[in-house]
Amino acid sequence: MSDPDDGDGVDGTDADRERTDDGAPTVDPAADGPVREPDHEWRVTDREAEYETGWYTGGYDRVEQPDGTEKEYYWAELPDAVVVVARSGDDLVLVDQYRPVIGEQCLELPAGIVEDGESFTAAGARELREETGFDPAGISLIEDFWCSTGVLRHRRGIVFAEGLEPVERKLDGNEFLSVTTVPIDEALEVARRQPANDATIEGVLLAKEDGLL
């Protein structure tokens, strides 16, 4: 596991986040703008975790709505994830893998789960090494945000990696993927081809918006 401040050339720009009582990371208002407060308290009268899969926890909060009624809002809680926009010269690094959940072969940006104690940048550098066999000289946080807020308690970080050097890959037991590259000027077109996925499109668009691609 890589520490973003251990002098290995990885720029850890996103400090580890504090957590609220329900495990959600807090947002730094200085970095993300003024805190927006709801007009109603939305008081949680009951919280129940109904099942635990080892991959995610599922349950509900019974919440008091503005009209005085109560409703059960169901959620699935997943660990934070990181998506890596890795530039190699004029090319973008992608991984090609079958996704059993949707039954499709997908061309995607490298990605993975943020382990305990990791920042998004440290997790991104580790996942890039493990999945693609590239070690970045520099890595920085582009954006992090909530995903599918109607049903998930899950945050995603998009990081940018550059200065890639080849190292040995270390794939997990459930990772069967190949590594490829596409020209940067074709990256968005490739990302939008079916079966398209949200993380790859988001990563390419955000990196382009920041002038990184």
C-alpha cells in the first residue's frame, strides 16, 4: 500500500476524510463551496441494516418527511472507489474486461476500491500498478462526488496519473483483464461506445475539462 506522502513521487492532494456517524465522508466547505442546509430536518426515526454481503451493506432509514409522514428510504452502502485517468504520451490507458453483472465486455478506465486508510490518490496509484503494470510518477485528484444518490451511499474519486513507468502487475483473483491504449483525441468517442459506463465517461470529460487530456 502506497502512502501519498512517502516521497515516491505520488502527489497525494486529497487528505483522508473524516466520517459522520453513518460512515459517510464529510465535505470540506472551504473546498466545495458553502454548505447548503435543507429547510426541513428530515429526522431519522429508525435505521436498519437488513443484509450484509461482504461487498456492500443494504438497509433503510425511516425518515420524517416535511408533511409529517414517515417513509423508509432504502440504501446500499459501498466502500469508496477510485477511477484512474492515466496518460501515456498521447495515449490513454484502458482495461478490457468482462463484467458478469451486466453480461458485457467493457473497455474502461482502471478502477478499484479505496482501502482503509488510503486517500483517493494513493488508491489510484496502487490500482494502476496492480491492474495495468504502470507506476505513475505523479497523480492528483480531479474530483470526488457521491454516486447514484437516490439509492447508494458511495463516493467516487477521479484521479489523473502521468509519468508512467512499467512494473509487474498484481491482479486479484477475480480480475481477468487486458491492458490497451487509445489515442487521447479518440478517448471520448471510445468511452461513449456501447457498452458505455458512467465512470469512464466521467473521467474522460473531467480530465478534458481540466486540460489534462
